[in-house]
Amino acid sequence: MKVAPIACALTARGAECVLVHTGQHYDPQMSDTFFKQLCLPQPDFHLDVGSETHAVQTARVMERFEPVLLETRPDWVVVVGDVNSTLGVSLVVAKQREALGCGLAHVEAGLRSGDWRMPEEINRVVTDQLSDLLLTPSPDARQNLIREGIPDALVCFVGNVMIDTLLAQRDAARRLAMPDRLGLGDDYVVATLHRPSNVDDEATLCTLLQSLARIASERPVVLPLHPRTRARAREFGLEPMLEAVRTTEPLGYLEMLGLTDGSSVVLTDSGGLQEETTALGIPCVTLREQTERPVTITHGTNRLAPWPPTPDGIVDAYRDALTRRGQPFAGPEGWDGCAAKRVVDALVTTRPGARLRMSGRAQ
């Protein structure tokens, strides 16, 4: 969802774009379907890193991406988000930057949760420290980077590329009529759970499923089931608790967008859904202790559930969110469907290798 609008904007600008799929996300419903629905071309390179521990996955990305970098010798390598692939690619570019003269640009730079227990937080911070061009989605991100010693000259506010995709695909998603297809009517709740901190701990997962079951006694709850969550529920013997909600297989981007767009409330531990619900004006309860996207709270429809989680706390947060349904709000700056164009403008007008020049080692 983040790469598609950037690739489209690069092509429209006449730039040569090489697309690398690391294979970190490999489930057909979480990879292949997205390529088809977002009209992304087939990747020029597929690294097939698959699922493994954080260390093994990051190492595989590094090992398999380096030959691609040496073969293609790009002006810029653009990485998005905060996954292990982002970190692995960034480390390779940083070590080859001087020899190849290429730059590293990070889309979604500067997001911070402050929670170092999250692998994503480590990935974000390290990637930003290595980047030549830090492309931020919200004004608060710049302040985070400046506090960490990033030169202001390397930071460029572009807005949220996820919202480019949402605005471009919203009508197509609505035409799928997902609520009707699932027999939900016009008053239902969408939930997602996939964060290791939520689903890998038996007590936490049990609490969250108990909460969803109580909410489901008031209105239907739809839970597209992430493979990790399904596996842990089976491992912990919690599968009977899933019977209270309507589970589905992982959904494609358009199906999930259409389902979210028609919902009354969303409960999630997904960063992307925090952003999408803000753009759609759907009340959201984030099932995490912190969020790296505070703009969705200050300028959006999101709120954090009380933590540590309890069924009472989550149900109360859900009911509070429900009372805010339909209220007007001012959306965040730069979430206007033009972020990818600003990304490409920054790439075209910025000379690669800023990190080296600032360290006194101009090429």
C-alpha cells in the first residue's frame, strides 16, 4: 500500500524504477493479492526470505539484497515502514553507499512509539540513523528526528502515502459491498490482532478474545484472522473463544478497506488501520500500550485502550468510541492523496549521499 503510489509516481515522472520483493510477507492473501489489486508490476527481484526469527530474517534480506544492489547500482534505494526488510536493506545500503554513490530514502521516517520492546521501534530508529533522506508522514515526526540528532536538512515532510492508496481505491472497495457479502448489515465492529506482544502471550490473547466476545454480544464482530493469531489460538487452546466472533481468512486490501469503511468501530493493533480509520472517519480503539502514530489521536479518530488490557477496560473504550461515530474532525496535514508525488519531488531534487557529505567525506 505504501510502495504502489510511489512506484506509480516514479513511472509518471519517467524514472526507472526497480521493484524488489523481499518475501518477508509471503502468504498469498497478504502478498500476491495486494500486487493484483494495487496494479503493482511483478517484482524485478524476489528474495524469498520467508518467515524466521528476526535475526535470521534480517540476515537473509541483507545477504540476498546485496547482489541486487551491486547489479542495479541505483541513485536511490527507497525503503518504507518499519519491518525487518526495511532494516536489512538499509544496513546493506549504508555499507555500500560510498562505493556505489547511492542514497537511502526512508518513507515514514520519524514515527516513534517510545517502546523499545517492539522490534519495529528498533527498525525505525536504526533506519532513520542510516538514511540520507527522511520522508516524514506527519509534523510530529520531524521533532522526533531532531531530538535524535538527525540534521534538519535531511528531513522532508511529504505526508502519508498510505492515504494516497486509500483515496485511490476507496470507490473500488465500496463496490465490493463487503458488509452485504458477509451478511453484516450496517452496524458492526471490525477487529484485527497480529502483534507478537498481543498474540504470543497466552494471558494477553485470552483477555483480548474475551473482550471481543463481550462486544460481540452487542453487535457483530468480524475478525480477519492473521496466520500468527490462528496458530497461537490453536496452540493455547483458545480456539473455542473465537466462536463468539465472525472469523474470516486474511483479506485482500480492497476487501479489508471495504469492510473497514462500513464499520461502526475498529479495534486493532495495526499501525496501518490506525491511519486508515482516521482517513475514513471511523472510530478506532488501538489495542496497544503506545502508538507510533500519535497524530491519529490528536488529529484523528483513534484512542488507546487502557493498559494493561482488561475486558472491562477494552469494552469501555469501545463504547466510548461508539459515541463518537459520525463526529466531524480535522484530518492530519498531508493526508491528501498527493504524498507520493512529494516523495518523488524530494528524490529528484535531492542529491544522493547527503550523509557522507555532512560527515566531511564528499564523493
